[in-house]
Amino acid sequence: EYQFPDPKDINQKPFAIKTTTLSNNTDATVEERIGVSYEYGKTQSWTTSSELKLGAKATVKAEIPTVSEVGVELSAESSTKFEVGESRTEQVTEEWDVVIHVPPHTHVQMTATIRKPEIKIPFTATMRTIKSDGSEVSERVSGVYEGVSAYDFHVKAVPVSD
């Protein structure tokens, strides 16, 4: 079970990833295609307050929280091995093709933005441990899931003067 934060408490301020000025000195509207890419580290970590020792291996099978425009959501169930206290970062490159229509005899400034929220979500879970003799022990644990994702790519194009 996750204790989701209020979306307004998550830092979701957009930041610019590309700004460029496009010029059209012709008598007709021109269509410009701009490639925009953004590379970032998508980080996830699980920490618990249980008595697992640092470095102990475990398998987490859970729905992973992600941030979207509507708040925190659960994505598809995932199963992964990790060490308690370990943090994992995966390099992700997002790419978009943007089409900007530039009117005749105009300069347009295009700004591409993205949001990259960092979330910390407390959770409680039932941890099942299967011992080497095949017996199983269950205990209730609590901890914090931390993650970083990127979303909400947005492009704004505004006319600018010479």
C-alpha cells in the first residue's frame, strides 16, 4: 500500500530543454521540423524500516508509482531484484519531432519544456521470505519508494520581433 502525496506537494515545475528561433523570409508559411531530445537518469530506490540487513537481497513485486498530469498513478506490476538501500538509475532518452508553422516574414521562438518530478512515497507491504529449508515467513514492513520520471512534453511557439 502506498500513501500517495497530494500532487500539489510534488515539485512539477517545467524547465526548458530546447529553445530556438526560426525565421521565414518568404511570402508563404513555412513548416519547420525540429528534433528535440532529452536524456535523463530515471532513478528508483526502495528503503525499508524492517530488520533486513543492508546488502540483503530481496525481490520486489509491486505496481510502480509514476507521476502524470493527474497526480501519482500506479503503472504495470513489476518484479525486480534489488539490495536493500540500493538505488538504480537507468539512462533514458526521450525524443520528439516537432512541427512549427512559421508565417511569412516572421521570426518565431520555439521553447520545448518537460517536467521531471522527484517523488518520495511511503509504503507498507507484506514481505514473504522463503528460507533455504523451503519454509516461508511473512512480516509487515514499511519504507519509502523514491523515483524520478519525466513527462508532459510541451512546445510553445511565439512570434518575436527583429
